[in-house]
Amino acid sequence: MKQDKIFSLIGLATKAGKIASGEFSTEKAVKSGDAFLVIVAEDASDNTKKMFSNMCTYYKVPLYFFGAKDSLGHAMGKEVRASLAVSDQGFAKAMVMQLEIRQSN
């Protein structure tokens, strides 16, 4: 159930134009200071996970590993996506809350 809520929030944020998806766009959002949250698919490559872990630590952006690449892409109405950045503080806060609830269960 909690997964559905997170995917719904990703869909809403995408429609609102507050999501940068794909490796290049996500990286650009983090480095430009636009990202309030980064989500990387659990089935992303180890290199991708390591790159975003290091980058998000350096730029102090919260990072979560969540969902599968096809699920993240589907939530945004796109093809497979390994990473996305949320550029709206409200959406990011709501997603972090749901991700924390999911992790504590």
C-alpha cells in the first residue's frame, strides 16, 4: 500500500513538472541545487548507486533506493528510469515521509 502512495506522489510531481528523471537530468538537478530528494531504483547498477550516493552525500541531498526501474518509469508515464530528482520541497517532504514509514515497517 505504501508503495502505491509513493508512486502516486511521483506521478503527481511529474505532472506538475517537478521531477527530473534519467541519470543526466538527475545529476544536473543535484549539482544545480534544484533537487530536494533523489530516488534511485533498487535494481539500478552498482555504478549508478555509488555515483548518486557520493553525489548526494557531497551536495547534502536526501537519497533513497526505492522501487524497480520499470516501476519508477511507469509512475512517470515514461519508459524505464533508474533515477529521479524531486525539485519541489513539498513533494519531496511527502515522499520522504512515506519512504520513512516504508523503511520502519
